[in-house]
Amino acid sequence: MSDGLLIDKSILTKLEDRNISRDHVRECFENRSGKFLEDKRLKHKTQPPTYWFVSETNKGRPLKVCFMPFPDENKIKSAYEPNEEEIRIYRKYGEHKLVE
């Protein structure tokens, strides 16, 4: 059974170097409560576009996940602990806000 994630061996090695597992990435997709933001920076431009989000693993570890969506799976480009600026941007543009 597929978890819908496509992770190249070279990317998986980088994730493992950061102590990030495939399960951690899957958990972030499952725990995400906001929307995906498109990475519009020129040097990161891909076809299909690269998207990203910030979410937590089941143990509360925040990760920024970058991926390219395909019909049956998401190709993971990177995942790492986000810096304060990335968290700020995601909170401003990506998180769902409750309307009062």
C-alpha cells in the first residue's frame, strides 16, 4: 500500500541526515491544517510547481515540507526544521484562520 509519497534516494539520504523519516513527512501531511503555498522563487521553479507548508510530526516536531504534486503522489523535494521567517510567512499566508 502506497502512502502517496515519492522520495528519491538522494533526498531520503538528506532527510535521514537531518533525522527526518518518511513517516515524519507523512505525519506532517496528515497533521497539516493550513493550505499549500507555492514556491515562486525563480531558482526553485519547477513543472509542476513546487509547494510547501509547515506542520508538525505526531511528536510535535515542526517541519517545512517542500513537494511537487502529481495525480497519485507527492514528490518530496525537501523537509527540514523551519526557521522563524518561514514560520512567520506560513502563519500569515498558509494557516487557516478562525473567523469571529
